[in-house]
Amino acid sequence: MTWFKRLFGLKAKRSLEGLTYEATSTLYSKDGRRSAEVRKFSNGETYLLEGEWVEGTTFKDRHGGRLVGPFASADHAEQFIVATPWFNGAEPQVDAGVDRNGS
């Protein structure tokens, strides 16, 4: 498999485990049901932690808590997330097999 990675320039995904990060901002969708925390890690990489509103002030991590990224900067991460259908509420929400958008 090493030859394949060399040929196509694929790199193994680096672990963020043990690295420190700064939460530079948290963005909320217009309806307040989705959040995205922008995290800048000590290795210089920037990632997003997406969350969906549960109740009150509680948000549940999306993707099982896996981070989205890396991005070149916090600005790029913010530009990415605000352009996604999910963050803007255009992606169908499905709970327990029931589509909340009625389709």
C-alpha cells in the first residue's frame, strides 16, 4: 500500500489526540438548532465540531463527535459551514425513521 500512497500522494491522517486547541468561535444557525465550534489546534490545523440542538441549551455532537476538517484557517472553516445545506436547515432531518420535513 505504500507504493499506492506514494503514487497518488495520499498521506495518512494525523491524529489530533493529545494536542491542545483554542475554540476561536462558535457559530449558530439562524434558527438556533445547529452549532459549529471552530477549533484551532496547536499544530496549526483548524477543525469544526458540529452540533445539533437537543433541548434548552444542550447540543449533541454531530458525526459522533468526529471533527470536520482540516481547514486552512478559521475564516475558511466559517465560510465552509455557513454555506452547507445542513447548517442552513435545507438538509432533511430524520429522527427514528420519521422525516421532519414531510417528504
